[in-house]
Amino acid sequence: MGNYYQIRPMVLSSYTGEKGVMTFLEGYGQSILRPFIMWVITGTDFSLIVDTSIEADDYNNYHPAFKNIQVNSHMSFEEALKKVGMTPDSVDVVVQTHLHFDHCYNTRKCSRATVIVQKDELSFAKKPLEPFKGIYRESLIKDLNFKIIDGDYTLAPGIELLKVPGHTPGCQAVSVATKKGKAVISGFCTIMENFFPEESDKDKSPMCGYPVKLPGIFVDAAEAYESLLRVKNIADIVLPLHDGTPFNFTD
């Protein structure tokens, strides 16, 4: 009998926005609900979360362009942890899929935690290419207790961290053995459509009609495409980072 774990997505905030932010050169003018999620993995002998998300007010205040976005507030970081019997100080491990602000905004609150990040991601976050400077912020990652890894890594029996670059240089997916099969938290900003595009999509754009659909934001298109394929091919259950359809937002 193997090790099985449970994954609980905790949605701190969400807003309705352009689908094209998630789908390269396609989907503009269409609206989707975009959640900001912290993932709690239970069943380990240490307390484990994946990403720390961002609260509604923090999102609105992050950049002037976000000031007037109608962001829905679902719960605070502390309220989310309380639902699973945790506090920021009780978190042992935070896995950062990547270091964009909306995925690590609350990580500083976990003062005891070991923060696992890919080497290439941390390097890029400290000195990002100029067009990406606005979505990294040094103050969010300063003085964190990082465990820096380089490539795939076994965190526990049945929990694997998989380097899946492209969206950023050091994205990592989290593969988790569950009773329903291998669930993979994608590690990069996508919706379900990126992994399972409709056959009719080939008529929407010359960039569509393929087994997976590029995300709207990437630093390397070829790596992003291969990472999408990798996650899709190994997962029984794909958990995109910004797809709200599977979740009960009133939880």
C-alpha cells in the first residue's frame, strides 16, 4: 500500500478578467474567473503548503493598474490556514511553484518555514528581465529560509517536485499521489484549457489546434510548450494554478 495524500485548494481572492492573459494570442474579449490559490497538502508528517496566494486588498494595492479591479475577497491567509488547523507559524514547508507576487505574497508570514524554490527561479526573481520586473518584488522574498533545488526533487514518498520551465525560468510542478490518482499542481499560470484545448480551437488562431495551448505569459515558448506536455502526460488529475471551475469559492 502506497502513500496517499489529500490536496485542498484554498482560494483567497479572485476576479473576472481577460481570458487571453492565460491563452497565447487567443481568447481576448472573453472573460474568465481567475482565482488566487494556496494549496494545502495533508497526510505528510510535516505541515506543507504550495504557494501562499494573495488577498484581495493586497492585489488591488500592488500596482496602480490593479487599483480599480473588482477583486473578490474570499478569506485571509490566516483564515485559510485555520480551516485546516494551521497557523502561519506552524507551517513547516512552503513549496513555491514560482515567485510571481501573487504566488508568494504571504510567504513572509511563515517565519519558521523552509521555502523550496528552484535555483533558476530565485536567480531570475533577483534580477528579472525588464518586462517582468513588475511581477517580482524583492521585499517579498528577502530573508526567506530558502532550500534551493536544481531540477526534479523528491519531497516525500509520493510527492515529487518537477521542474517545468517556460512561464518563468524556474517553475516547478508538484506531483502528489492521491487515492484518485496522480494529481499535479501545474506550477505555471494556466487554466484547464491550456492542457485540454477544444478541437475547434484550431479555427480561432494559427497558434491553436495542438495538444496543448501556450500560456499567455512566458519567458521561453518552447520550454513552456514542453512543460505543458510533461504535466499533461504524467497527470491523472491536472490542477492548473488559475482555473476556478473545480472550486467552491464559498468554502
